[in-house]
Amino acid sequence: MELWRIYGSILGEISYSFCEDFSDGMGEIQLDTYGLWRYIDSTGKVVVGPKFEFAYQFNNGIAEVWQNGKLGYINKSGKFIWKPTY
């Protein structure tokens, strides 16, 4: 599959199963159906992960993620600002 920029130029060819909408300049992708989620930047470069069972959109620089069945929050560099606890 190809990942396209909004104005029609190709961002890059990435083999993935799922890709969510970009938010705060980051998008979450899953390379295969049962794989871990990771985040890519607007150039298509993986910048965080793969290490999350579930990953959600960034909002104001923070994203909800699930790791080892527990909820946590990360910043855009992938550091936990609230470690997975519940």
C-alpha cells in the first residue's frame, strides 16, 4: 500500500494492515493484523514503537496507548507521562 499526503504526493510505500488518521503530525499504523502499533511522522518515518497493543491519536502532544493490557499515556517522543497501570 502507499501512504499519500493530503495534496496528492506519495508519502512512501509502507506495508501495513491498518493506518489511522494523522493528528498532531503523527499517525498510528499496524504492520499486520495481530502486530503491535507504532507511530509515524509526516515523512513516513517510524518515530515511536512498535510496542503498543492499541494506540490512539495524539491530542495536544499526548496519546493514549495500551501496553501489556494496561492503559498509559505517552508524549510525542514515546516517553510515558503516565505509565500503564490499569
